[in-house]
Amino acid sequence: MPLPQSISSNARVLWHLAINRVTGSTHEERLKSFYKGQAGDYDSFRKKLLHGREEMLTSLEFPEQGIWVDLGAGTGSNAEYVADKVPSLQKVYQVDLCDPLLDVARERAAERGWSNVVPTHADATTFTPEEGSADVVTFSYSLTMIPDWFAAIDNACRILKPGGIIGVVDFFVSRKYPADGMVKHPWSTRTFWTTWFANDNVFLNGDHLPYLHKYFTPVTLEQRRGKVPFLPFVRAPHYIFLGAKKAE
Ligand SMILES: C[S@@+](CC[C@H](N)C(=O)[O-])C[C@H]1O[C@@H](n2cnc3c(N)ncnc32)[C@H](O)[C@@H]1O
């Protein structure tokens, strides 16, 4: 059901989250069905929900003329956080399977005059840059939406140059018995947030961080909580992980 333009951007996103039933027989079709009504309002609403993106992006070192692959890039808004560095990069691939979001990324790159930014329709689990490898690979709140998230991490590791850097920020819940040094969430946290996000096909997982540790030497690890719009009394857990690809 179409909504009048006069309704606020947040209300439109909430309307789509509440009313829109996700349909489709493939992952790509389901992503399109989920996002198509909210692509134009995506950035303003997600800014209040997806914490730590700016911190993750601004902590990364981008080499001059480097290749940056942003996997599950959505509207390509991550480039805004490092807009001063984008022109000095050889190529920025913004990889996503959802065309309505990629259209926003294409408009942004054109408006900014970023001819080296290439919004690309591809699967994060298999994408390879034309140049064959990348200096930096990022995932911001995309691993939890990629069913084969382990294949996406494997692919990031495969395309990263030796010593290349991965940056990840995402929601998570801890394992019931996490390793030393990892945050331990109580049953209520693990159950509530897993159930809450699964409604939108966002799958929180206690295995992302252990899997990232297997292939990447941690440079930064933050495990925190952040506010959720319209839920004043709770905070959703997220992590920021920066790591260097281990020698094979
Ligand atoms: C919550 S959004 C995050 C978008 C963006 N990184 C941000 O921080 O705003 C998750 C994104 O992952 C994308 N995605 C999910 N599965 C994917 C896959 N297999 N390959 C590429 N992108 C995928 C979705 O289409 C969506 O744009």
C-alpha cells in the first residue's frame, strides 16, 4: 500500500517493517522485497540503529591507489564516512544483491563525481574484483543478513592481499560459553535479540567473531551495545572487528 510523501521518513520505514511481508523464493528476491519500499529512507533510519560504522570505517588505513571492497554495501553510505580518502583510491567496489539499494549507491557516486566507485550487483560469497585482489574488505551489518556468512568471510579472506585488512561491524550475541576475553551475554539477551532480528531475516550469531579470529589477527575488537529507535529501555549488542589477514 503506497504511503503519502508527507509522512516522515522514519514512519515510512516503520510502516514497511511492520506491514511489508517478505516474499520471494531466492535470497535475492527476498532482499528486494524487504528493501524496495524503504530504499529512499534507508540511510536516515539506519543511522539511528547501525552503530559503530563511522568508527570502523575511520579506523581503517586505506593505501593510496588501493582497492576497497565493501561487501553488502547497500546504499553505499559507508563511503561518506571516508569521503576524503575515496578519491585517492584506485577502485571502490560496493557489492550488493539488492538493486533498489544499489540504485541509491549509483546516484550517490554520480552526485559525488566518484568515477572510481563502482556499485556492483554481485553475491558477497563469490565476488572477485577485476584486479583480482583487494587491500581492504569491509562488512557493515551485512554478515547477519548473508545466510552463508562463513562463505562470505572465506571469500573476503580469498580476495584480500597478504596482510590485507578486514573491517566488520555487526549485531551479535555471544556464545553461551564464550572464549576468554569475549563478552558473555545472558540467556535473555541471546534469546531476545536473536528472535527480534530474525523477524527481518537478520540472523545474530555467536560464531562470527570466533570465525573471524581464525583467519584474521585482531587489530581492534570492541563488543558493545547501542540504542534501538523506539525501544527506549533496551540496547542491542554489536561488535567492531578490524583484523589483518593471517599468512597462509
Ligand atoms: C543491513 S544492510 C547493511 C547495508 C550497509 N552495509 C550499511 O551499513 O548500511 C545488509 C545488506 O547486505 C546485503 N546482502 C545480503 N546478502 C547479500 C549477499 N549474499 N551478497 C551481497 N549483499 C548481500 C543486503 O542487500 C543489504 O544491503
